[in-house]
Amino acid sequence: MAKLLAYYNLCPINNIEDFLGLSRDVDPGCVINTLGRNIILVVKLSNQRQIRSWTVLDRLSSKVVYDFRSERYVGVFGGRYIRCWNRDQNDINTVKKVKLYRSVLDLFTLSNGQTLLLYTDGSCESLESALETRKQNKLNSNDEESAQSVDSKTHTIRDAQILVLDNGTPLLTYFVRKEEDGSMELNYALLNPADLKTYKGFEKIALQRHGEDIKLVSSCVVDGSDGPSLLSIWSDSRIFNLQLSLGQSPKREEGVGNFIEMVQTINVKQPLSMASIGKDYVAFYANNKNQDGAILVLFNVQFKVFQSKQYFKVYFVSSRFWVVESNILLAFGQTLAVVPFKISKKQLSDMIGSMQTFDLEHTIDDESINEECTLVDMYTFDEVMSANVVNQDTINASKGVYGKQTANAEEPLYKRLYSEYEIDDALRAAYREDLLLDVFECSSLPKDTVQIKLFNNADLTLGPLILSDNYEIALEELERSGYSETEISDRVVPLLVQAHQITDLAKCLKRYSVISERTIVKALTYALSLPVPEFDAVPSVQDGTSKVPPEDESELPNQEIIVEAQASHASHFDLLNVVLSCSFNRKAIIPYIRKELDFPTVVVLLKHLEYLLVDPMATLSETLHNVENFDSDEQVVQWIMVLLDSHYQQFILSTEETVREQLQRMLDIVDRHVGLLNQLQNLSPSLRRALQRKALNSTTDSNQWYNVKSITLY
């Protein structure tokens, strides 16, 4: 399932027409922002920091890209001049220009690191090929003009896109618009992986439908599971999909493909923008149906459903899309917005919103039936073998073999079963011993009636993960209706925060494994607003109060007492630590942290994280779903990195001495950990020699590699 996360503004745009575009940078998480005809910026998306920037005197004609083959930035000036410079170049105006004899429309970076040059006549080639054959193009300039596939005087190339098929072959697609009547045509061709030139020429599809009032609204090429396809939206609110026939000319009677879906939430009377963001997914930016703003929505071509939506207050007719890693960069108006998204592998189950229910009438029976089926597959009753065993036991008993043994022997550890009914009784007894049940009485139930809840994830720190009556009923209804864990937590957590139900909030965060970053930050803000708890007493599960065991000055009786003390420490019962134990996506949670938490609150939280990192007894408690791979120190370090990234500028500009001392203490902790890692690295050769059973040579042993002798020359 695809999900849109909270968007944020990257930088302002003076004029969207002069904004040349974005491309991926060599550093992960960074983009090359060609902000104008003379300004180039390299920006990190997570914190909007500017990494590098250049200002040029000549006017750029297309966006700047990074060529991974030559490890240089590439820019086109005036359509025919190319400059290549490295990342350490301060002034690129002094870099020599190379002239091409064909006008370049745009530059693209492929996933394998190659750079593609798309010319205004529709042809293309790699950067290496363009530099090697530029003199040959000068001599054959007349032939090239006669063989061009697109006439730049009467036609315009739009929405050029490079797809890499599963076999590694690049596919170039772009739309050609005839300025005279506004008709659109799709041109696509397979490229030679060596020089990125067309393999067998371009194939063309005319985007036309019969009808007087039917007009094309928008279209794009989608990289689907069954291959690339043409997706188009028309003025009658219909979406059509046409599979591209690679290597063969499409049939004329196919037209624009098959009708797959009707658009309900998008106004198709005004222009909209669309772009492919991944396998089977397309993003739409359009006007709302009620024309009260804009909407950004993700559409799944495989299942033909709209999955995630993001609303904007104002709709702009002119908008443009770029996709860098897992971020949608949307330019509209005078703003460049970054909309992170994530695509889950379990698409169908997430769309249904399936999760285990705790209903008595279904879950208990289903759970028992499933376990019985598993055990019956392993243990089966054979009547023939049972008859032979009974006969043998009868013979042994008649001979008195068991007489002497049973006189003084205790009850045997293993009991022999002779019938199918005895096996069933033994299995049911095993179920009664190992099955974890939470039984509680409720006033709404009939008299002498209890409701049984089966939890396969019982937690003993906060007790049974059952909320108060009203909230538990709401949770049961949501679970029974098929809501996902993310939707349930988004609905229930704000209610618990508003009602100040601290215990129920902690149980809810431990009960569900998939909680959105927005909800985690909301719970974190509430936990930080509570008074600081006293860690002198550890709350008990039964009566809510308990005492810390007295300190024993004598030698520890066993080493497990430290582990037990950590498990019973008061930090496991603090709501703040319960929130910090929740799993999260670092990139997705940073915008919420930056928006919801001010700098003084971040400093307080950082101090608490330092306490968790230094004190060996105060540790985070793993949740029920990450108990196998949970590490308290690793989780604390992740939170520290999130806080430093979200409020990096405030830490840099802060003049408080306490903040500086706090960062210095963090640095000392990191240095100590690095020193321990170095010691372990020095220990590895000794361990390796011990595994190889080689004795270590002492310093007093003589070295057999060389001898030193004193020779008198005179």
C-alpha cells in the first residue's frame, strides 16, 4: 500500500516557467535544484540544508544532472554548450565549454549512472557518445535535420521519461503536442544500453477518442508489473490503460487501451498533472471535485484503486512533478513542496486493513482449530500399530516382566496412549496448560458470564493490554470492522490524550505495532508535558505501588540480578519511555518533530535520552512486536540523531553554555563507545588465532625470521 506523508516546503520559486527542474545527486537524500537560469543548488531533503551552490553568468537551458560515470556535474548552456565540473569546483564560469551541433532539450540520469541527452528533434544519445561524435554531427548536420522525428517548429516535446525494464534495457518515452490543433501523440523507443541511441526507431500512439466533447486531460507512462503502459485521463472522468507493445507496432483498433476506472474525487474540467512514482503507482495533482482546493492522490494501476490523499488549500493550474528516491517534489505557484511517500510490499493486505480480531466467537475457535490441525499433522493414530502394542503388553504382563518394576517404581514420565481419544485428551490438557487467557468480568454482560480474550502477545509490565471499558469497546468495534493498526491508533490516541488517560495510552502504544509518526509525536508531546516522575518507586501491576528492593552491599549472589533489576526498573513504566520505544521511520518523523517540538523541549528530551544512555539500569522496554531485535541503546541513539537533524540550525545558533556542555557530553559518550570498538578490533586477531589453535609467541622467544651478529671489521 502506498502512503503519502506530511509535506513541507523546500524553497520558494520566483517563476515556475524559469524553474528548470530537479535531479538526484551523488549524495543519498540530496537533490540538484536548478532554481533558475543562473542558480544551481544542492539541497539535503531531510533538513533543507544547502550542501553546495553555484552561480553562473551564462544562461542554463535545462536542469543540471550528475554523471556517475565521470563523477561530474553536467549543465547545458544556450542549448548547445556543455560544461562538466566536479563537486569541489568553486567557480564554474572558468570551466571550458564544449559545443554541440544539435540543440539539447533536456538531460536525464539513468539508474545505472549513465547520462542521456535528449535533443529537440526527438533523438537521443549518451553523454559519452555526444562528446565523441560531435564533430561528425557537424559534418552531417543537414542529414540529421532531414531525418529528425519531431519538427521543433510545429511540435513540442513534453513529459520525457526514462524507464529501465527488468532486462536492463532503457525505454525512452515522451509526448509530442501539435501546436496547431493541440493533438497529442506518444513516442517511445527502446535504447541501446551502450550509447543510448534508439534501437529500432520510435513507435507512435495517437491519443484520440471518438466523441465531440471528449478531450484528453492528462497522460503518462507507468512502469507496471506486466510492463510499461500508457495511462490517460479524459474529460468524461474515465481512465484508460494501454499496454505498450515493445518491438511491435501497436494495433490501430486498440486506440488508447481499456477503460479501468472512473474518477470521482478529481475535477477533470481543469488541467491536472500526473507522474509515475514507482511500480504500478501514479500520482495525480488536480483540483478538488468541489473546487475548494487542490488534491494530491496516489492511484494503484494494478488494483485500480485510489489509496492515499493529500489536500492543499489552493489549486494552481501550472504544476510540475519530479520523483527523487522516495520523495515527490511538486512545484506549484511559487512553492516547491516535498511530499515523502512509502510503498509497502504487502499491498493487498494493507488495503483491506486486515488484522487479528479478539472476538470470542471467532478467534478462540479459529485459534484452537489451527493449532489442532498442526498437531494432528505431526501425531496420527494408527489402529494396527496400537493393536500390536496392546498384544505385546499383554504378553509381557503374563510373563511378569512388569511385576517387579512396578512394585517400587514411581509413575513413569511418559504415559503410553492406546486410543485416539486418549491422544485428544492429552492435546486438550496441553492447550489448557500453555494457552494465555485474560478473563475479566463486565457489568454489561449477563450474570455469571465472563468474556474471554485471547492474546498471543501478553505483556507483564503494564498488565493485560486491555483498556478501560469505553475505550476497549471502541477498539473492539474498530478491529472487528477491519481497520488497520495505523488507523486505529490515529483515532484512539488523540482521544486518550484529550482525556488524560495515561495508563490506557501506554497500553495502546504497546498493543499495536504499526503506529504513524504523526501519532507518535502527538503522544510524545503529551508525555513531555507531564510532570517528571519520581524513579524512587517501581509501580506494580497488581496494586500500582511497590518498593525497590534494598541494596545489598555483599557480593552479588548471581549475575542475573542485574538483568532482573533492569526489567523491573521504573523507566519501563514511564509513559515517555513507552513512547520512545515505538518503532518509527526516521525520515518521516523529522518534519513532525520540527513542527511540534520547540527547541527548549528538545533540549529537555535530549537530557532524558542522555540519562537513558548513561544509566545502565534505566533502559527502554521493548514492545511486543520487536522483542527479538530490540536494542535500547540503539533506539536511544536513533532518537538523538532525529533531534539533532530536526533542530540542527537551533543547535548551531544557540549561545547557551548548557547546550554546548550537553553536546560535549554526547561527544564524550560517542568517543568512549568508539574506543571500545577499537579495543574489540584489536582483540579479533587473538580470537582468530585461538580458533585456529595457534599459540601466541611470548616476547622472550627468539625470532626465527632474522639474526643479529656483531662482526669486528678492524
